[in-house]
Amino acid sequence: MTPVAEVSLPTSQTAPSVSFGRQALRRLLRNPGACVGLVVLTIIALAAIFAPYVATHDPLEQRLPERLQGPSPEHWLGTDDFGRDLFSRIVYGARISLRIGFTSVSIALVVGGTMGLVAAYYGGWIDHLLMRIVDILLAIPSILLAITIVTMLGPGLNNVMIAVGLATVPSYARIMRAAVLAVRESDYVQAAIAAGASDLRVMVRHILPNCMAPIIVQATLSLATAILTAAGLSFIGLGAQPPEPEWGAMAAQSRQYMRQAHHVVTFPGLAIAITVLALNLVGDGLRDALDPRLN
Amino acid sequence: MWRYVTTRLLAVIPVMFGVAVLAFLMLVLTPGDPALLMLGERATEEQLQTLRQEMGLDKPAYVQFARFMANLVRGDLGRSIRSSRPVAEELLARLPATVELAVAAVVLSVLLGIPLGVISAVRRGSLADHLAMLFALGGVAMPAFWQGLMLMLIFAVYLGWLPPSGRMGGLEYLVLPAITLGTRESALIARMTRSSLLEVIRQDYIRTARAKGLSERVVIFRHALRNALLSVVTVVGLNFGSLLAGVVVTETVFSWPGIGRFMVDAIRAKDFPVVQGAVVMFGFLAAAVNLLVDLLYAVIDPRIRAQYVQGR
């Protein structure tokens, strides 16, 4: 009986989860805001992937005689204080911003998700200890945590990704714990335990796939926050260093020329705002799609 | 009620301990010799040795930690490497500027966010609703530093209506930094007010109020909004931490002489005692506001008071 129960579990779980996924996708695509967000994100992602083909100039090439020029057919978004083509720098900047977003969210997801999963699965003193640490960290503003970590590690893009990721670990731990607690006592989890599945297998194969909805929503929304935080850190000089075409750093480096040529600040900032807006639209749409009760 | 207050007060202790540990770890976990980092390559061995002794860097980590905590309890945050003045004194001198900015931003965000949320909920689906929610979406998507620079460009450089930066005393200096810092918060408040008001409007007691023949104004403001404001208070409180963190960027953009800008300058100059002190100060402010919000709950929500009275 036991092996049968164990074998049949994934199948019985897979069928409804596929239809739920389809339903969620349908709900997502019926949301106009989310669709706009998806289209914008796709364009940004394609621009980032194919940056060498999309960019009209080398993003690092300096042409001092052409410095601080306004938008023109030659330089679509103008040039910066070193005569570098702003459009090309923004296109390459999309690579950096998306990398920051995905790397820091992955760090937060792996560390925070594991903490939440272990805390909720084992319960008892492990849960108590981990959650008290999380409570304390949650009470500290996350950007303050990030600033502290970057100060420790030193300025730079990689360190900013680590800092932003680690700073959001507590919220992932909380969300994952709540999601795991909701399925921990389900019959199929209990059946898997009774069938003798190892803790790791129960967590990874049976619990984790059923906890992904809130985590996906959180991940999408925190991609936006990560990009904003990293841009802010770059702006105050803790993130990407010159001449890297990171959007926040670009605005910071050129801000002294803002009076003569506002485009040097306007366009990098707009790029951040549009990306974050698109991510938030998709995140909100996903939340509504994955949790129909909210409608 | 006192039990509630005591419980909340005690909960601040572990948070402050966590903040202190974080501030301490910042120095200990920094790769390389902190004394060399702070004084730079040109420092003589003698200067380095003096600093190590002064800050206790030559002692084992646990001794350093005990010393750090003991000093912290006494309000001693060490001395700034750059100015040689006590860090606590330096921070306290800049605290009023930061508090002024943060309070102005919160007031502004409440004054803007709540009416926007109410209009949006009451006229659901209308143009006003769409515009308000567009503002809410844009408000959270704009990077604060960029918004600040754009406001500066329009209202200070092009129109010349307001001073571009600094804090010379007049309220006009506060306007642009407060708008920059408060926009994100007001967007969040507008969204939260809208959604919680929509939730409350569906409740039976609102239907009863309407059935009694009360005017829509009374129904919304006296019956619905009061209950919806509970979640709004939560949002204001929970986001105060990120608002404080926003202070760091806003103060840098507008050369506002507060703790945030001081902290950024200290990070650039590797003045670790100041950075540690600023982290502790920000952590303390965030914890104090969270405590205040918790206490405010008990004042505005009789259910919380009742819980603790029954518990006794």
C-alpha cells in the first residue's frame, strides 16, 4: 500500500496544479495592466539580451567634442559629459539592472526560502530561533541593512547585489514559512512522511512546489525594489563604479551637468521608472491571478 | 493597557540589540585592517597603533563587543575619525534636520495619500480613480534621487520658485525634499486607503448606516474611513523604516544637513565610528516609531485594548 500511496501522490498533485497554472495565466492575461507590464518587460529584456545589436554606439567610447549634445538622429537620446552615446549606455544599463534584480532576488530566495522552509518544517526551537532572528532583521530598514553590508564589503556592483539580496532575506523567510505552514499538515505531505520519504524529499518534492505562488509574487515585486535600491546605492556612490553604464550611477555622475543638459539625468531615471513600473504591474497582476480570493 | 505597553516596550530590546550587533559586525567583518582603512595608506605605524588601541581593535572580538555594548548603553558611540568629536554629539546635532524632514514627509504623504485613496474608493472606476491609481503606481516606481533632481530642475532651476538645496531656515527649503521623500509613502497610503475603504464599504454596518438614511458624507467619513484608517496607520508605521532609509538619498540630493548625508559622507571617508553610530541611530528611530504605532493602535482600536484587559 505504502509505495502505491507515494507513487500516486505526485500524479494526483500534478493534475490540479497544471490547471491552476493555466487558470492563473488566463487571469493574468485578462489584466490589462499586467499585459502592458509584460510587453514592456519583454522589450527591456530583449534589448538587454541583444544589446550589442540594439545599441548604436559603443557604450564606453568617449567623444569629447560631442559631449552633452541633446537628442539627434546620430545620438537618439543625446550624449553624456564624456560624449558617450546615452541610448547605447541605457541599453547596456538594462543588462546591469536586470542582472542586479535577478541575482539579488535569487540570493534572497535561496537563503530566505531555505530559512522559512526549515523553520516551518521542523518547528520547535529551530523555528523559534530562526524567526526571532528574522523579526529583528525585519525591524531594521532593509536599505539600511544593505548600506551596512556594502560598507562592510566595499563599493561595487557585485557587493551591491549581495547586499540587496541579503537585506531582503527576512521577508522571504517569513513568506516561505507562512506558505509552508499552510501545507505542512496537508494529507499528501503527511502521506509522504508516512511512506518513509526523507525530510529533504518531502520538503523539495512535496512542500516546495505547493508554496510557490506567494514566493513568485514576492520575487516579482522585489525585483523592482532591488533595482530601485541598487540604483539608489549607486547614486550615493556605493554601487556600480564609473564607467559602468548602470542607470543610477549614470544619473549620479552627470548630475552636475543637469542645468546645461537635463537629458543626462532624465533618461537614465526614466529607464529605471519604466522598468520598475512594468515589474510592479506584472507583480500586482500575478498576485491577483494566483490568489483569486483577492478579486 | 499597561500590560500591552510593557510587552511592546520589551519587544524593542531585542531589536536594538540586533541593530547594535549589526553595527558592531560592520567593523569586525570588514576585510583588511580597519585602522589602515580608516587612516589610509599614508598613516604611520604609530598612528595606526594609537587608533587600534583607542578603538580596542587590538583586542579579541568578544572583548571589543563587550566594550562596544557597554559604551553604547552609556550613549558613547566613539569619536569621529575625521573631526575627532564624539559621534553621539555629531549625530545629535544633525538629528533635528532629519526628524524635520521625515515628519514633513509623513504629514505630506498622509495629507495627500488619504484624500486620494478616499476619492478613488468612493468613485471607483471613474477617471479620478484611474488618475489617483496612476499616481500611486508612478509614485512607487520613481527612484527618489531622480524625482528629487527633476523637482529641483523644474521648481528651482527653470521656475526659480524654490531654493535648489540646503537648509537655511525657511520652510521653502523643506518643500522639495519633503515632496521627494513623501511621494512613495503617499502612493502607498493612497493604495492602502482605497483597498481598505472598499473592504469596509462592503460591511453590514455600512449598509445599516446607509439604510438609516445618513448622508453619504457621514457614512464615508464617520463610519467607513475611521475603520479603514487602521490599516493606513499600519502602512505609515511599517514604511517609516524605508522612509528613514530614503532620508539617506534625499538628504544627499538636496544637501540637507541631516544624519543621512552625514552617514554617506562618513562611508566615503571610511569614518567607521560615524557609520556605526548612524546605523544605531536609524535603527533606534525606526524601533521608536514602530513602538509609537503599536501604542497608537491600542488608542484607536478598542479591540486591542480589550484583548489585554481580558487577558489579565
